[in-house]
Amino acid sequence: MEKNETLDISIRPRTLQEYIGQDRIKEMLRIFIYAARQRKESLDHVLFFGPPGLGKTTLAGIIAREMGANFHSLTAPSIERIGDMVAILTNLEAGDVLFIDEIHRL
């Protein structure tokens, strides 16, 4: 891992409370996460959209952390064949969070 990547990871918010902005979205996510945890279920699918740099990946990581789940992130262009996606999905554990960046490229 490069020095800049380490710094980037170290300054990212780790909880919804640390995440700055998007108050309406944060409150909805708090409710979704609370309800899923009360039911002892995974969170339903969530789709974030917007231009680069708004914190979509960070929010996905926060969701995973708040749910006590493993977080997996990949970019859609890295999925070249249907078999690539099958391999990724096969390796996920129950409750894992999978974030697919640039999903519009699938």
C-alpha cells in the first residue's frame, strides 16, 4: 500500500457519526441498519449514485462496519465475464457487504 493510500484510509470516517454531511441519508441509513440488526438480518440492497468524490465507497464501508460485516469493494470494469461475477459472489460469506463502483459500466 502506498503512503497516500494509507493516509486516505486513515482519515476516512469509520462510523455514521463521523461522516460529515448528507444528514438525511445518514438518518435513513441509521434506521435501516437498526432495523436489520434488530431482525438479525442483512441490510437490503442499497444503491448510491452521484459524481466521484461524494463518499459512496466510504458510506458502503461504514454500513459494513456498523453491521459487523466484511466489506468487499471492486470496480465494475474489472468484471469482464459473467464467470468473474460468479467467482466473486461464490466467495462472499453470509452478511458480507459487496460494493461495486461504477456499476453503470456493467
